Amino acid sequence: MQALVWEGPRQMVMRDVADPTPAPDEVLIKIAYSGICGSELGGYLGHNSLRKPPLIMGHEFSGEIVALGENATTVNPRLAVGQRVTVNPLIHNPWSKAALKGRQNLNRERKIIGIHRPGSYAQLVAAPASNTYPIPDHLSLENAALAEPLACAIRAAKLSGATATDRVLITGLGPIGLLAMQVLKSSGVRTIIATDTDTDRREIGEHFGVMVLDPRATNVAEAVRQATDGEGVDMAIDAVGATATRRECIESVTWGGKVVFTGLHDEESNLQANYIIRSEVNIQGSFAYTTLDFEDALNWLADGRLEIEPWLVRAPLAEGGANFERLLSKPGPVAKILLVS
């Protein structure tokens, strides 16, 4: 089969590779659409410690089952050849203590498709039957490929604890930030302030009726305090992961407020520890999602609760490298690029 292989920093090459063979408890999927994730951009640049070249990345995808392992339908009786599906790429031990507590994402033995094993930037991918979900007939394959990033956004929004009366800051209106904003709005949160350095992404945020700041032209913390009678927001979600955005979130929440870190741009950050202590700011990490979060995301997509289609871009898998570069430079009015296998 043809696959887009990451071979080192800024090196994406189409290669002929062997077709994957599904294990007895796995399925083989013909890929339709595969999204480019922010963490993969970091990997592409060589900044992500989990990804090691050569690697077939890709963990946000949809497609059609073309083969079943001999035990696949025992594991998941809902599956059949020809079925349209999406996959939770986070593979976990269901009997681990973390999984039994409903926190599958914190299983120390976790493996992720596209990181620890070949991913979806290819014509075919093998995936566990237990992680494979049929998609409703009325849900497009394009939107089904968004289940994974939406699950990340749902997780961050849940961990923020935001309710209708809370005020929330979101730094970064890439895919996770944009989706988290919509999740919060759908959950009843009325006051949301967002930031992004990109003009087009700020315009997307403004489309949803939120206050959007340009952090290059505005002191974010000061602007937030002015908009909240000097108090600051109750919660902040950093969907970038840069030291600057992490610091902005901490400075923008009210005393006793909560900051959720979900962006992974910088491995380490110099943060204002004494301010955190004196203000009793709560710092919460948010990694991936639980099984329930992923199922919630698929249900949200099936229910049509999100607006994303106007800003979806489709591009051939063979042009994957060029589209990684596009996202790193001036992407335009784009919420997500889907590579078409």
C-alpha cells in the first residue's frame, strides 16, 4: 500500500509499504479521511518526544472495514465487513486500575495508533475491534474523522468544571480550542473569551459570538480583567501549550480559579509558581479522553451539535507534507485539514 511516512524533522515522504495484517482481535480498515493534529505538527518538527521516525502518523480517522480478524466479532459483535467506522486510537488495558476507575487515558500501558504503532496516513490501518465504532448512516465520513479531536475538547471542557454562570478563557483557536469553545457554549456557558495570533482563526471565533483577542496586540490578562470587572475568568483552557499561553491563562483567572492545560507545544515551561500559590490557582492537566468521552464525541457529531464544515479542508494524502507546512505558516480560514487516502 501507499503510506505517508515521517522520516525526520520536516520530512514527509510517500512510500510503498507492506499492507498491515490484523491480529485476531483486530480489524483492517480502508482509510477515507485522516486529520492533521496539532501534536502531529510538533512531531513533524521533531519536537514531540513520543514520536520516533520512521513513522506512519495519523490517529484521527474514518473509513470502511475491509477485513476482520478471526476473533473480531467476538470482541465487538457490531462489526462487519463493509461497515463505515471510526476508531478510538487510544489502546488501553481494560483491567488496569486506571481503566477500572473510568480513566482509560491514564493507563500506564497505553498505546496510541499513529504513535506507538502505524497510523492512518496510509491506505490501510489495523485497529483493535474493541476500539472500533460503526458510524450512523446520516453521519459523513468527514465528520466522523473528527470524533477524536472532539473527544479531546470534551475532556478539557469537562475537567474545567465550567457551568453556565462561569466565565472562561480559551487560548488558541486551533481545532481543539475551537471545538472546546463550541462544547462549552452548547453546555450553557455564556461568557467566553478566546485568543489567537491568526487573523482567520480569530474571525472563526467571532463567528460564534465570543470576544476574541490578538495576544500580539493586547495584554491578554489585562483585557480579561477589564471584561470581567477586574475579577478575571473563572476557568481558562490552554489549547496551545506554549509557555506564553500557559502564563496568560494563569494570570487571567480569578483567585481560586482553574487552569486546564491541554496543548502540548512546549515540553517544559517556566511558570509563575509563587503567584499560583498565593492565588490558590488550580492547575489541571487534560490528556486525550476516556472511552466515555470518545463515545460522547461520536454522539455529539451524530446529533449535529457542532459547526465545523465551513472550515474543513480536504487534501490528497500525497500532499500531506505540503499541508503540514501550510498549517505551520499561513493556513487561512481552516479549522481542520483532512487527508484523503
